[in-house]
Amino acid sequence: MKRGFYLVMAAQAFSSLADNALFIAAIALIQELHGPDWLAPIMKWSFALAYVVLAAFVGAIADSYPKGRVMFSTNALKVAGCLLMFSYASIGVAPEYQTYLVCAAYGVVGIGAAAYSPAKYGIVTEMLPPSMLVKGNSWIEGLTVFSIILGTVLGGLLISTTVSTALLQHSFIGKLVHTPAEAAILVIAFVYLLAALCNLLIPHTHVRYPPQQKNPIKLMGTFRGYVRVLWKDKLGQISLAVTTLFWGAGATLQLIVIEWGRSHLGYQLDKASMLMGVAALGTVVGSILAGRIPLRRALSVLPVGAAMGLVVLLMPLVYSPWSVYLLLLLTGGLAGFFVVPMNALLQHRGHVLLSAGRSIAVQNFNEQLNILLMVAVYTLLLWLQLPINVIIVIFGTVVAVLMVVFMRWSKRNLTDNPELHDQIGQEGHGHALDSQSHSHSRQ
């Protein structure tokens, strides 16, 4: 692994750490402002919305500039979102609208994350050969999920009575903020600054892409073409469907675990956030184990995704701490084990067919669109006042059934197209773009 790859991992770890800690701190701030329970999933929704709205543009941005500089700029935008979030009272917003400003500020952080992601994943394909992509992704995903653990734990610790009291008594912090959630958000802003510093140190990969389109209308039209390319590809469509389902389910499960911890187990927010960290720890283990799977065998992990959906169905049956932790570890482990090879396969096919930035933008668009859909359904079920255990059964059943559908779909593709196995691991990038340009030149 090159030195620059380790800097990418460090930057991703700090940025992801801050993203997840900020989510907990923002929920705490909404609670301090006596906002309704449904604002937490709406906040997650606003974060995902940025990915969908900007999908057509962020890939072109990532391929137009050195990706380390793009990552630095987007982390700076996340810092701005943090500053906006804890300045809700000082800029004169009426009390009844302050919770909505918190959601909007989290949306600003989402804009930074949406632009950050194509650069982060794209630079991995620039630094590593196809044979190293699964291993590289295993490190990136494992470190990302490990930072989710630390992020959720950090968020819970920062809003806890002991830590928040110590922060507010600090002479510098006490002058800037006045509540535990505000103090937590200020600390998290400094974590984003650490990520930005790592971004500045990432070396230039010297990979050059053709000049990018700047007309927004043409960019959206071109982006629709990129989406069609990946969905029509017999390998890309399976990996895209699976990762789309995984990230939508993961975002929803994060909200479900917090509510499940509150209503089923009787936990407060700081302790419920620790449950998310336990599940993420399992995902780290699963991601590391998945690093042993070669890219050519990536499709063999599909049954593990169906098993994850079935394991989730056990959540309403557990109460004791050891059984809760064991179940969440198992759920996270299965998730990490099946998503890492599928993510690597999707990035490989996207890189071969399109380019690093374009393919990641397509991936984010589909994944975040599914997050919007699944979180919206979860919010609706909460609004209908369905018990959390009923929601969990619905959720687990849908995930398991969809994974079985994807398994049959993959089997049919491989049966009808035996040459697909030889396409896994091929070199090059932009093959679909080359064929499109040749067809245009003939016209």
C-alpha cells in the first residue's frame, strides 16, 4: 500500500468519526430544544437528500480536480455546517424554528459528505490496481465502520453529564457554547479540521481525466446515461442493487436501534448510541474477514445478506445485555462480510465502464435515494405509532426477501452470460465512455 493510501484512510477515519458523532449530538440538540421525535429521521433524510440532488455534479467535480483537494474543501464545508448548527440562537432564529435550522445545518454537512464521497472512493481506484481493490476496500470499509463505533461512542460520551460538564467548565469552550449538545458539536468541528489536515497531505496521483462538462442541464442528461450504463451491466446491476439495499437498510437500522434501545430496552440516548457502536464493531470484524475474498468470488457472499435480514428478526426476542450485544455483533458482522466484496465489485465495474468519480456518484445516487425511501417509510411507520418490534419484523423480512430475489437474479445472469466471470478483474477504465464516443463519431 502506498503512503498516500494511508493518508486517505486517516482522513476518512476522522471524517466518518465526526459524521457519526455529529448525528448523536444533533439529536441531543433537538431534544434540548424540545423538538418532536420524528425530526431525527428527517435529519437523516436531509443528509441523504444532498447526495441525490448533487449526484449529477459531484462526480464531475471529483474528476476535475486533484481528489485530495476536493476532500479538503468538502471537509471545510462540514465544519461550516457544524458552526451553523450551534449558532441557532445567536443568529436570531425564532425558538419555534430553531430545530429546523439544526436539520438544515445537518443538510449542509450532507452536502459536504456528498461531494467528499466520489473523491474518497475514486482516489482508491487511482492508487490501487484491481487485484488490490477488495483488500483496499476492506481497509477503507473496516476503518470507516471502526470510526462509526468510535463516532457513536464519542457522540454519546460528549453529551453525557460528566464529559459535557467538564467541557462547559473549560474557559475557552464555555465562552462559545452553553449546552452539552453545543459543546459536543464544537468538539466535532475540530475533528473535521483534523480530517481536512490529512486531506492536504495526500499526494497528487497524476491521473488525468478528459475535461468535464460544466453545463448543469447537460450534466444531468449525461448522468442519466451513466446510471443506465451501470444498471444495464450484468455485473454492475447486481452489485449496485445489493449495495443500494445495504446502505438504505443500514441508515434505517441506525434509527431503529436508537428507538429499540429506548422503547424495548429502556436506554437513554447516550447508552442507545453505544448499541450502534456494538453493531458497527461486528461490521469491522466482518469487513476484515471479507478482505480474504478475491474479487472474482465477490458474488458468492450474497446469501450472507439474506442471513443478516433473518438475524434482525430476533431483535424483539432479546432483553439481557449479553444477548443484545451478541445479536448486534452478529448482525454487523454479516453486514460487513457481504458488503465489502460487493462494494469492491461495483467500484471495479464502475471504474472499468465509466471512471472513478462518475461511478461513485452513480453509486451514491442510488444508495442515498434508497435511504430517502426507507427512512421515509420508517418515519411514516413511527407517525402511525406502530410498535418498534413490529417495524423490526417488517424491516428484517423485506431485507431477507429482497436478498433472495437478488441471488436468483445473479444466478440467472451468470447462467445466461458465462463470460461474466472473465470480466471480473479486467484492466482499464472508461470502456463505456469510449464506446459512446465511437458511436457519436460514426454518427
